[in-house]
Amino acid sequence: MSSQAPHNTLLIPGPIEFDDAVLQSMSHYAESHVAPGFVKTFGETLSLVRKLFQSSNPAAQPFVISGSGTLGWDVVASNLIEKGENALVLHTGYFADSFANCIETYGAHATQLKAPIGERPSFEEIEQALKAKPYKIITITHVDTSTGVLSDIKRVAEIVRRVSPETLVVVDGVCSVGCEEIAFDEWDLDVVLTASQKAIGCPPGLSILMLSGRALDTFKSRKTPPASYYASIGNWLPIMQNYESFKPSYFATPPTQLVHALHTTLSQITARPITERYAIHRHASDRVKAAVAELGLKQVAATPANQAHAMTAIWLPEGLAPPDVLPGLLKRGVIFAAGLHKEVATKYIRFGHMGVSVTDPARSDIDKAIAALKEALTEAKQAKGL
């Protein structure tokens, strides 16, 4: 039985429901960020991040910084590409637009390779684009939260290494780390950025990154200083290296309670083979998507290969909009999210099924949500005379 206060079940694509032990970690007593106990916790946390990303390469470096997932974009755009250089942004929804805007804010050029809503650029299109001109970085949103589209990171990375091996492969894994397979070393990735509040299962407030030795060398060979102070790899790299070596260090004060919570959830995640966690998310996803199909509904992500395993974006029946359905879900104790993609936001809703809601066999969150969705849709249709 959960010790949390009674509340509606949060099943949006992040933040998500949290395990009791993770939330209890947030109540840790006040301590100095350079005290031995916290230094040990932070150092262990960074090592656990390596395990989460399946990386054992000592040249790679994990970063855990106070901030949202968006801060990861700034780290990339202000450190790994310089003014006037080119970035290829693979577009599968809202977050590619935002990442491109971030890159251009720092003076680089972002070329977006766009796909129709619910789809992803083809491998042939990606290869052609890489051959057209040199790109310093390529960015891929692993799961775009606005559409539920899943990108094939392994295949894209293989194309980049074959066609344009000097291009850094940057993965926005905010809605994929902890639920979709990511093999940092094996796939030869350069950056994976994520946040604490989605499938990792920690409260919001931590920006988490993994950088390859190649990415760090790129930073070190910049012709100009990094374009950000707070997001500068130069400022954060020695801090992370020191903490991981259990040495106190300071650039900016870390959120000590959040780091304790991250340590707890990563300890839980890595206590079992990570492949088991991926399989649990796939199984839950299959159940949700089968239920959606049984209701006669379609997904925004058009084909199974493109569909994420920790969220489902669901087209609503003609004549219904999110405000017609979401209150009915809330009345039944379930919270879904409205649409986010600016071109079609009024036509779909989003169901997040990740983290403890699917990994804890004692929870019935998914069954409850499927039943609530069926009832809320029936009620909304009746209210509209459909």
C-alpha cells in the first residue's frame, strides 16, 4: 500500500507517478553538498547513470546538472557547435522545432529534415542530407512526446558513421531513457540528453547527459569560448569527474535532495537487467495499443515501427476535442495530456505508460486508465450526440 496521499493517477508523458522510496529520499535531512556523505551519494549516482546508458567507456562522461531536460539542448548548442556551423535536425514533432530554435539561438544553422505528422524521415533521406553538406552535429528526438513517434537511433547512428563519421550524433532522450533501448557505447553515440521526471522516475529538476570522448574532444578544440556560462562543459566537466572520484567539488550548488532521489530510482532500475525493463514497457505498450485499437481509435504514430513504448498519442473521434474527454478521465481518477503538436493539438490526447505505473506489479494504473478511457469516450460521444 502506498504511503502517498490519495491522488488522481498521473498518466501523462511526464512527469509520472513516483515510487514511495524515491519520494521518501526527497525528505533527506539538510546536508552540505561537499560533505562526505553527499559526495559518496553523488559519485555513486554518476556511476549508476553510466549503467543506465550501458556505457563503460572511461572516455565518456555522465553529467547531472540542476535544470530541466531543456538545459541539455543548451549544453549541446553552446558547447558542441559554433556560430556559422551546421546542424541537421531530424524532425518528428514539436521538440525538433524547439531544439532547432535553441541551436540557432547560439548562432549555428539548423536544417530540419521533416516528416509528415506521425512519421519519421526515411533512412534514405537522412543519408542524402548528410551527403549534401557537412554537419557538425545531427540531432534525433528518440521519442517525440508531441506525437509518440519513436526513432531508430541505432540505424541512424550507423548511417552517420558510414556517411559522415565526423558528425556528432546527439540524441534527445528525454522521453526514452529508462524505457527504450539505448546502448551508448555499442551504438557509438556522442550525446544522449534526458531529464529526471519521465521513465527514470524521479521528480523534475535534473538535466542528465552522457557525452562521448569524441564529444568532449570537440568541445576542447573549439575556436571560440562556449556561448553559455552555466551550461559550459568547461565548468561542469571537472565537477563531474571529481564527484565520480568521490572528491568534493563546486561550481554551482547541486540539488541535494533530488540527487538522493535519483540515486534511489537508479539503484532500483539497475538492480535488474535493463533489458527486462525494456520488455516490461513493450508489454504494457502492446496492451495499451491493443485497447486503443479495440475502441476503434488510431494513433498519431502511424506504423508499429514508429510507435513509442512508453506513451501513446491517440487521435480522437471526429467531433471530439481534448476538453470533451479529459474531464471524464479526471472524474475517474486518471490524468491524460492534451495534444501538443501545434498543427493538430485539438485533435488528439496523450497517454503516458512508463515507470512505476508499469513496472510495479502491485499497481493497476494501466487497467484503470484503459477502463476510464472507454467510459470517458462513451460519455463524451453521448454528450455530443455522436
